Amino acid sequence: MPSLAFVIVAAGSSRRMGFDKLASDLAGRPVLAHAIAACSAAEGVEEIWVVTRPERFEWVEELVSSLEYEEACDDTDEHQVSLKDDLEV
């Protein structure tokens, strides 16, 4: 089975929406949590990358921690937070 990696682009400012669409509630969870869950449910997924702005790092890390993923790392030079499900990479 091929291994998969997902990149979730979450670096926008939501200016046109007028509110933070990634953090907005959808069925009791932030929209970004739904995106992460959908990616992690794919067969063969090994990595999920959330690309975001530096000012969102803390919020994304807290969200990842609340979803109980195995690893969350902050790579501020690359403006990325990496998520790894409980599969071996």
C-alpha cells in the first residue's frame, strides 16, 4: 500500500469571510479539526502537515494536542506544524 502525506493549507487570514473560518464551530469542533480527522482517516496516511502563520502556531498545537495525535512539532523557520498519526513513518 502506498504511504500518504497530506498538506492542509491554513495560512489565510479569512478577510473575505469576516471571521476565522478554521476555528469556527462545525458540529461541535473547529473546521480545522474536521480537516485533520478526514485526512487521518485515509488508508496509508503517515503524515499530516498544517501550514499556517506564526501567530496561529499556538492555537494549532493546542488543537493537535486535544486530538491526541502522537506528535506535534513546531518548525517556525518553515512556518509549519507537523502532525503524525500513530502510524510509523
